[in-house]
Amino acid sequence: MNLTNALGGEEIAKRKSDFKKIFFYRMCGTGMGAAACLLKEAGFDVEGADQAYFPPMSDYLKTTEIACHKLEDVDADFLKKYDLIVVGNSVPGKSENARMIESCGVPFTSFPTILGSLVLKDRQVVGLAGTHGKTTTTYFLTQLLEKLGEDCGYFIGGIVNGRAPAKIGKSKYFTIESDEYDSSYFQKFSKFRQYELNHMILTSLEFDHADIFSSIEDIENEFQACFDNLPGHVVANDAYPSIHKLREKNPSLKWSMYGDESDYGPKAATTHKDGSEFCLVWNNEEVLFKTNIVGHHNILNISACALFLLKEGFDTQKVVEAVQELGLVKRRQEVRGNYKGAVVIDDFAHHPRAIALTVDAIQAAYPDKEVITVFEPVSATARSSIFQKEFATSLLKSNRVILAANPLATTVKNSHNLDCDLLTSELLDKGIQACCAKSLDELRERIDQWVSGDKVLLVLSNRTCLGLWESSFVSEIV
């Protein structure tokens, strides 16, 4: 491994004028694609390459006029015509691609580093961090700032209907989804440490990403490194022991704790088919908020955003008005239509707590329907045995469960693969109708057997769910 030409943020900022042509290596990922769009908007000449281009990011890249090359056409000589290479996190450190990038003589870096050094400096950057809800909460805060008259910049780790996944904006505020996952094979630390954060909204903190973290303490250490240089607010959920540990270690930071047991609230929270209501305590008074968004987890997410905005001095009544109508990111409780009379909902949840919260939200929105949950464990952690017992508990909230058993082995060290057959048996033993589908045909057959007009089909997957979302199933949804 030759990292002579790997650049950190300070060096990139100093040499900003040297980088006219920037190449994104593995560009079609959500983060890489959005970063490429931001750099182009900032005036740089941007191109990129990937092995394949899949919607929705591929569709968006087509609208940007960024040249998209095939990865097979990229060699060392090809790369030498660029001033800087941005290397995607999907490039393994032991791969031939990594050796080619290191040997071509062109400086290289990660997308979090280039964002921090070339886009985010001198902005009021609000990092939306935590195990759950980062994408959704980033979009909520972005919408709220816009409704309050701010032409804010943003970087959302998901596709939103009708808008770009990232924008520079003109106001002082920049909202950014702040992932704790590592930055690249040559920068094995969390992305959010590169983002020049001024403020943080911390939605949750528990163990995940077992392929790179060995314990919750490892994740806490990444947040601690960020908190060492954080000048602004930390708005954090009080329901997580790890967040309390970080607060105790950093008493000089400007903490504001929200949650069901906090002084701020949310209090008197209710959620139903048409939306939610809750109160926040501000200036010793209970302020009533109403929103079209359902689910207690989203009440918490909106509360965090509202509390941050109130702390920043925005008018209370204007914040109340701003939360009334909000949109969701694609694949977050996204209603896709109806299949054989059943409502079909697509969601990204893949952690036990996120699954439980999502099922709760759907049951609140559709109290007269049974919820059939299809769950495909795809992330490295979800495919491992780490959450074997926790998945069984979280899925108990469903009326019926179909486990879409992904054939990929987990990459988590010192862990077995998730046993979907055992998980099915555990659910059956607890009175839940459950089955395990190991192919698309089996999945479609069971869906057809179970769905009807009094059901909701909730599909939980952060990929295609055994190819369901790439099959004829999609065209049969009305």
C-alpha cells in the first residue's frame, strides 16, 4: 500500500487552486454521486466512473452533464489527466484498483475529505448523526430551514422526489447527513469527522456496523474525536446510554436533550393515520406542533430539528407552521401503491430498533389492517448473528413475517451468519405466522398467498429484496 499521494483536508484546502479536474472513482453510490454534484456546482470540472449505474442515482447523474465512464475503461494512463481522484469507500484496500490509483501519480482523497475542505469551510454546518434516522432527519431540517426563508445547502444520503440529493445553497446553514461509517480504505475513521461540523443533532447511538467497529465504545470514540472541536449546539436524544456517557465526558459543550423523559419533550405525543401531534416545552410554555408525518420515531426526529431551530433563534410560531407539511426521502415509509388490494410500503429499516419503530408507525397509520413484514437482512451486520435474538423481538410487532434470506455471507469478523430458518422458528413459536423465502420465486409465491385488501405489505430492505424491486412485481403495483 503506497499512500504517498493520499491527501488530508488541510492540504487539499491549501492546494484548492491546483484541482481543476476531479475524478470520482466508483461514482454511482449515493454519497459519491451527491458529492460529485456538489463539486460540479462549486465550479470544478467533474467526471467519474463505476462498474454499473443503477437508479435512482444513475438517473440523477444523467441530468447533471457529469461525464460517466465505465470502470473497465479506466486505467492508470486515463487517470493521469486529472488533478485529483476521489476514491469511493467501495474500493477495497487490497484490490488491484487501489494499487492502480496509488501508482498513477495523481493525488487522491475520500469524498468526506473533499467536501469538508472544498465545500463546507466557512459555513454553519449542522451534522445529522446517529444510528437511526440520519437521512430522514437531514431532509426534515433542510425543509424546515427552507420554509423559514433560508437558502441552505444540504447533503442528503438518499434520493428525494423533485430535488437534487445535494445543493450548495447561499445561506450560512448547511445540513449534512453525518455517517459514522469509515471514509475510505486509507481513512479508517468516521465520515463526520471530516465535515467541519459546527453543530450536531444526534438522533440515537447504539451498536451497528460490526464489519468495522468491534464495540459500541469504538463508535463512541469517533464521536468523542468530533466533539473535541465542536463549537455549537449538540441536540441529542436522551434515550441512549452512550449519549449520556458522551455528555458526561463533554460538559462544556452546549447540550440540549430531547426525548420522552426530557424537560423539553416531546410530550403528549400521538400519531394516527393522517399525522401526529406533540408538544415541546419552550420558554416555560408547552408549544403544540402538528405534522402530516406519522410514527413516534419521526415525532422525535422533528422535535430534534424544531429544538435546534428554536435554539438558533427562529420564531416559535414560524417553526410551528413549518412542521405542518413535510416530505419523506424515498424508501422511508414510501407508499408504492396497491398490490392485489394490499397497500405496499417500501422502507430502508435494517436494524432491530429501526424495524420495531417502523412497524409501529405503519400500524398507527393503518390501524384497521394487518401488517405483513418482508425483511431482507442485507448489511454486513444484519447478515451476521449479532442481532439474531433482537430481530426476533422486533419482528414480533408484525402480524405476519416473510424473511427474504439473502445468500451473501457476512463480512463481520468472528461472527456467524444470521440463521433465517432459526429466526422463522422463533417467530412461529411465539405465535407469529412466518416463513423463510430463499429465492424471488418463493418470495412472490408467499406474498401472493398472504396479501389482500385488509393487509399492508411492508418491505424492509436496503437493496432489492431478492430482486423484488427489479421484478414484474413493480409493474403490477397500481
